[in-house]
Amino acid sequence: MGKAVGVLKELSADERTRLLYEEREKARRDIASMIGGAERGGIQKGIIITARNAIAMGIDTETIIKLTGLSREEIENMK
């Protein structure tokens, strides 16, 4: 929990990054609750949705990598 708070504080310095982080977390929770026991797959789906949204918002690749944990190649393939 402490680690998550630290990450949120770091990200909250930039409004766009903070909003993207919050959207990612919301998507992760929503998908996890919809699919129940298959949470792992749901989280991955939420991460992909978030990355696509970030690309559409024009957020730079480095920030998307930090927020999603996806590789540069995975993000570039989405573009």
C-alpha cells in the first residue's frame, strides 16, 4: 500500500499523467470485477485499453511504458 501511495504522489505532479494513472486503475478494477477468477487476463486487457487511450491522447511513449509496464515494441505496435 505504501508503494502505491508513493507512485501516486510521483504521478500526481503531472495532471495528465495522474488522470491516465487513475483511468488505468479504474479500468483494472472494472475488468477484474467483471471477470472474477480470470483477473490476471482482465488486468492485461485493462492495461492494453489504457495504453490505447494514452496513445489517442498523444501521451509520449516513455510515459505509457512507465504507467502500463508494456514494452516499447508493444506500444509501437498499437500505434
